[in-house]
Amino acid sequence: MINAVINGTIAWWVFGGDEFVTTSGQASIFKMLLPMMTIEASVTSYFGLASGRAELRRRGVSIRKATDSNWTRLALRYSFTQGAIGILICLFAMLSASVLIPTIVLKPQLVSMIVGLISGVLGFIFHSKAVIQAEHFFSHPK
């Protein structure tokens, strides 16, 4: 939900003054989606790992300490990998849109709602995957 509100607001800020938004050219929706997708995937994955770690602690699972292993480096690597996946998703959407619907024109309000909805769903997916991965990164091997 937080992703939806933040990214929808950013889309409104970027495109709110425009008369229309397209899938290609100077007013393209993708001028903001590529960096947004990278940052969103990385940040939500990292916080998902933190949430997963907190859940493991709450359940009483033995957690690795920072000195026990390089889990922090693994967590950052995982988060940046998810950011790269976010870039690939965005590039696929951009190429698909430019081929399938190259001349579509959208109102900025609609773009803000679409960006908010899609970013909310993708943020949930990236965060949930990271919560599940947390046990692998943080718990002691059995």
C-alpha cells in the first residue's frame, strides 16, 4: 500500500502538469518507471529481509550475528539482484508497449493510478519473496 501511494504520487508529480502521457517519446511514462522500478525492487526486498529477520526472532529461531557470517553482504546482493529483476520487468514492459501500442495517449491521472496499482502489487511480491528468503540468510544452518 505504501508503494502504491508513494509511486502514484511521484507519477502525479512527474506527469501532473502534462496534457498527456505516451508510451514513447519525450512524454513517455518509461522515463520515470525505470529508475523507480530499480529503487522499489531493491528497497522493498531489503526491508522484506528485515521483516523476515524480525519474524524469525519473534518465533525464537537462532539468528546469525553479523560477526557469524557475511549475511549483510548477502542481503544487499539479494536486494540489488531484485533491483536488476525490476529493471528487466520494466524494460520488457517498455519494449512490449512500444511494439504493441506505440501511439497510446493517456491522461496523467490515469497514469498515476496505473503506476500506483502496479507498483503496489510488485512491491508486495518483492517484499514477500524477501521475507521468505530471510530464513535462508539469517537462520543458523541445521
